[in-house]
Amino acid sequence: MNFAQRIIEGSIDFVGQQTADSLSIRVIWVSTVVAFLAGLVTADISVTVYICAFAYSAGFIFVVLPWPFYNRNPLKWLEPAAKN
């Protein structure tokens, strides 16, 4: 399966969902603190907005797209039972 098809289908496993969730929370917290401190030091609200916008955009790319590291633990489905 090629990369474009995996992006369109968007399947990730449960461990990958947990990883994406924790990554998104960390990106939001860290970028917010860094942006606030940078804006405080420079006394410029636009620095805060630009840092937040860049970090949230980068976080969006890393969290929303189904990267291969989100599918390292795929589910092993049972074989269908034979009909009698």
C-alpha cells in the first residue's frame, strides 16, 4: 500500500491513537508556554500568535495524518468461523 492510499484511508491502531492524543496535548501545552514566554520577553503579541500558529500547524500535520509510526501495533483479526 503506498503512502497516498494510507493517508486517504487513515487507519491507525489503538496504541497509535493514544500516541496521537498525548502528542497533541504536549504540542499544545509546550507551544502555548513557549509562545507566552516569547511574547512576554519581546512585549509583542504578534510573536505569541505566530509561534502558536506555527506550532499548532505543525502539530496538526503530525497528529492528523496517519503516519506509519501510528500503526506499529495492528490488530490481529480472528478468521471467520466456518458456516455449517
